[in-house]
Amino acid sequence: MKYGELMAGLRKGSPGHLYLLAGEEGYFIEKAKERLLQCFFPDGYQKEDVQVLEDGVSLSEIMEAVETVPFFLDKNVIIVKAAGLFKDKKADGEEKSGGKSGGAEERFFALLKNMPEFSYVIFELQGKPDKRKKLYKAISSAGQVMEAEPIRASNAGDWLQGKLQELNKEMDRQAYEYFIGAISSMQTVNLSFLSKELEKLALFLGASRRRISREQLLQVFSDVPEISSFAMLNAIGDRNTAKALQLFKRQLDNGVYFVLIVGMLARQVRLWWLAQELQSQGVRGRALASRLGQPPFIAEKTGREAATFPPGALRKALLALSDADYGLKTGQADIVELEAIIISLGNREACTL
């Protein structure tokens, strides 16, 4: 199940005894774990009320913790850092010669199917689980598995709406589209960071102002490097070369490493180039969304912008960015070369660098 499905299930009923929280998005894993602990301890809990077994723990040690009757509480809540259990190595109970004793492993799987009423176990895995592993199959059969997929622009809307509800805020259409567009320009999306920035924005607005406008969003997020980079790409897309150069210089003044700027520029140029190729094949408008990996309204905008570049300009710009990146890293080029590329893109000229 996905993060949203787990949270919805917990709102409707009592928690189960066995969970695997796994995936590449650590934010979802932490939030799900926090919510489960609130369900296990509705009246609150102390750190010592939760037993944490670090990575490398054996199956025998997990079984001992699960089967131990609690003395001061009415339940055992155990978090198992499970990365090692999903790696290709001999399970606890396997003989060094390669043959399985079958003892600890089989007892462990039997325990998962028949958990003591007083024990609750959360397996935590930062990364994709190997679904072929016996452990994964045992947990998915006896308990619940949440897969924390990384956020992309195409699936960020649900997370954003949930976060806004948590903050008792809403975005107008322009602010929403701008925020999702900014996410689409990021090579990796740090949900913890975005969550904290939205919380700052909510504090800035106060309880009396519920709706977030595009201007308010920019006022608070203007110094965030990823947002400034997106604004620069927007300016290039709108053929506002002067503004694009101003935003480029602001990023450098704020300490943004040129490699990050080159990376975002190159990614956007590839998207324009791909959109240009797809449109030449008759793929247009919202139909571009699945091919570009963007929400439909952003894909439409990418397609409109791509159509304004002359033939060959985007290919030349991508080659120029590669040369500038190498030159800057080796000290053989200057920031002026990046400025020239931004000017050529903004003016829709073929880059001659």
C-alpha cells in the first residue's frame, strides 16, 4: 500500500501488530512511523517506551524481544532497522557450510503469523525491499507493507493537498501550478525540506489568512535555491532574458554552486528538445504529460515553449552546456559562457559557443 492508504486505514480503525515501512522516500517512512506510534500510545509515550533494534540484529534477538512479556506497560512496541535483513546474506540459523538448519528462520516466520497480543513490530527499511525474499513475503502475508515512493511532479499533488490540510491552508490555482512546476524542475525532491518551508509560510501568513497566493508563495520562497532556479527557467521559457540573467546572478550571489544551475538548465533543455521531437510526431498538449513525466498543465506549457525554439537550437544549447560545465570545472571557462547560453535560450537563438 501507499502512504496515503496506510494513513487513511489508521484513521478508520485500530492498528495491526506487524508493519514494514520501506522505500526511497524517508519523509513518508518517518511520518508513518510517527502516526503508528501515536496509535499504539494514544495517551502519549516516552522514548524508553519503544524498543529500537538496530541494523544487524539477528532473528533470535528479534524473537526474544517480541516474546518478552512487558512489565511496566501493557504492550511491547519494537522498531527493527531492517536493512540487513533484506540483503543477500545467510539468515540467522543457516549453517556456514551453506545448508539451512531451518530452525530460527522457520520459528521466526511462524511467530510473525501468530504475534503475541502484547507485541507490535515495525520493520523499517530505507530503500526498496526485495520482494523475492522470504522475509518480505512473510511480513506482507501476516502484516501490512507500506511502500514509500519518491515524490515527482506527477504525483506531488496528493502530498501537497494533505500538507495544506494539515496546516489549514489552501493555494489558489496560480500558486498551486507554480509550486508543482517548481517541483518538476528539481532533480530530487526533498519532502522534509519542502514541508518545513510550507510550515514557515503558514506561520508567515498567520491563522487569519487561509488562502496562499502566488505572490505570497514567492515572497517566502524567493531565497530557496530550487525556487530561484525554477523562476530562472520560467523567465527563459517566457523569453524574458533580462529577468533570467538577473535570477542567474542572484543564485550565484546566494552561493548556489554553478554545477546545480548547469544541471537544471540541461534537464530543462532536454525536456524542451523531447517535447519538440514528440510534437513533430503529432503528440501534443496534454498527451505530452506521460512522455515528459510532468503533470498535464506543465507538459502543455513545456510543449508551447519548445515550439518557439528554432530547429537545432536546443541540441546546440545542450552541447554548449556540456562544454561550459567541463570548462568551469577545469578552470578553462568563465561564468560568462553560462550567461551566453542563457541569453541564446531566452532570445531563441542557436547557441554558437
